[in-house]
Amino acid sequence: MAENKKILIIEDDANLLYGLLAKFRVEGLEVIIDEGADKAEAMEKRRKGAELGADFYFIKTEFNLDEFVDKFKKIISNKEKSK
């Protein structure tokens, strides 16, 4: 395989995760790993949002209510300034 290729592995089974990590590194790939199946679902939702033309995408578990409101207000304020 060509060098400088990157791969993201999301897997909650540690044995499988680290086995894949070792195999892909031997092949010359840069490997990023993440344990947890919920990440795959979050990535799929982000992809679908981007396909629908979303400028921003939030996952409710990433913010508490105050953080979400502050971030939303900042985005709206910046959008209004750019008009």
C-alpha cells in the first residue's frame, strides 16, 4: 500500500482494534483509532447533515445546555456580521 494514506478505525473490541492497528501499520498506513461504536453512528449523522447542506452539526451529548446556547449565539452573530 502507498505511504501517507490514513485510516480511522472505530472498534469497541480491543483485541480486534489493536490487531487491525498492527496490520495496517505494517502496511505503511497512518492509523488513528477510537474505541466505541457510538462514534460510528455520530460520524454517519454528520455525513448525512453535510449532504443535506448543513453548515454546522451538533451532537447533543457533546454540550450542556449553556454551552450549546452560547455556541449557537456566536454562530448566528458571526453569520450576521458577514452579511
